[in-house]
Amino acid sequence: MECDYGMARNEMAAEHYDEAIEILERLGAYEDAEAVAIFQELPDDGNAQFDLGLCYASGYGVEQDLGQAVEWFEKAAGQDCADAQYILGKYYYDGSALEQDYAKAFEMFTQAAELGNAQAQCELAWMYLERRCPEPEGGEPELSDMSAAEFNSLAWYALDERDVKAFEWFEKAAEQGYAEAQYLTGTLYSGAGRGVKGDSAKAVEWYKKAADQGYVYAQFNLGSCYYNGDGVEQDYGKAFEMLMKAAEQGLANAQLAVARCYLRGEGVKQNDAKANEWIDKAVEQGMDIDDIIAMYQ
């Protein structure tokens, strides 16, 4: 019933400047053109270079010009501006303002991650997890060369050092309060066998942190944990509460789960009409009819 961490990745195709626009809010003390003039007067200041890059990237006070934006981001990145390094990493990763280059994206994300940028830490973790990173020294582990005893003693979750690196970077970002990373740290603890030994209780801890910030996938997974008693005492009431929060945010799987709760009277008074309402919402989003049929069995 839990979401796979890949589902979150597929939802991350938003405009590149969503994060950058949040930073732009601090420019509110200035008129648009005045802000640009001030930044241009500070040519050797990394923060000013970054802000100027944002202005060109978003058309804030100047005509939008991604080429100029990249130039200013590169200058800022050269002065250890983690935010600029992160944005350049995004450009290289998706091939938007720069030619797609995973090696350069990895380099930029690494620089920003090491400076403590939580978003870069999360992106770097994804690159390790998706194998868009350098090959480990010594290559892939050769299981065929192992004895039976060695094979049986393997810590599967740590078999590939890239998975371990992915978990480490997700956890670093999670510890900074980055909701997506908290959710993803939880999914790896939930027993995905990638980078860390499964621990359902720790998975629940991280889901709670992300759910408290309104992260929809964490709300759904936490509700699923309460529903199934996975890593936490089974509690249909809490399960329904969390699943409803995710359903109200439009997550189809959660909407179907809420319908099931109404249908079976689990954590809420049984109500066929309410169940049908939530089924309709899930269907509108393309929920597979087989999943709906299975709910009645």
C-alpha cells in the first residue's frame, strides 16, 4: 500500500525556479530595477552574483536571459555559493539552460551538498540511487566469486556503496528538515533494501517528520503504517486521519484508501455514499479499475 520513492521523483518536474523564487522573496525591499542595479554594483559578491542570476533567470527587473543567468550563477558558484551550485546542477541534470551533462550535474550537486545545501544533498542522493554517478572503485560486486558463507553473510542493503551514499545524503538533508528527504529516508528504512538495514519503526519516525510538514507521500505512507501496524501499533483511527490528509491533497492512492475505510468502517463510521465519493475522485485521476475491484474483495 505504500508509495514507492520513485513516485515522488516523478512529481519533481516542476519549474526549475520554484526553489529560486522562494529566495527571491528577500528582494522585496527593493523595486525590481533598483534591485538589479544594486547587485550589479557588487560584482565580486557571491550572494549578489547569485541574486543577479535569479533576476535574469526569472525576468525580475530585467529582460529574461538564461544565458546571462548562467554566467552569473557560474560566478557565484566559483565563490562557493551553494544555491548557485545547486541551480547549475539542475540545469546540467535536465538539460534546460545548459547542455545535459550528468557528470557536471554530479559535480555541482556534490559541491553544494558539501556546503550543506539540503536540496543538493537530496539531488545527489538521487543520482547515486539512479546510478547517474561515477562507478564505484573496483566496479560492481561479483557475487559469483563469493563462497556460500560469504554470500549468506552479505548485508544486502550495503552491497553497493552507491546505495549507501544515497542513504547518507538523504539522511543529511532529512536532518536539516527537508521534507522530501525525510520521506525518502523513511522509504529506505521501510525495507527497500537500498543503503540501510530495514527498520520499520525508524521509517515511521521519518514519515511523521515529513507528514507534519504536509508532505503528501509521507502522509500516505504513515497512514499505511498505522493501517497495517507496520513499525507502529495498528490504529485505524490514526490511519484514516493521515490517509484523509493525503487524499485531500489529491493523491489518488490515498483517495482510494479513504474510500476503503468508509466502505469497511475502519477508523471512521461506515458510509457507502462517502466511499463512492472518494472512489469517484480516484477514478477521475486515472486510478486503475482493478485496484478498485480488489478493494471490494
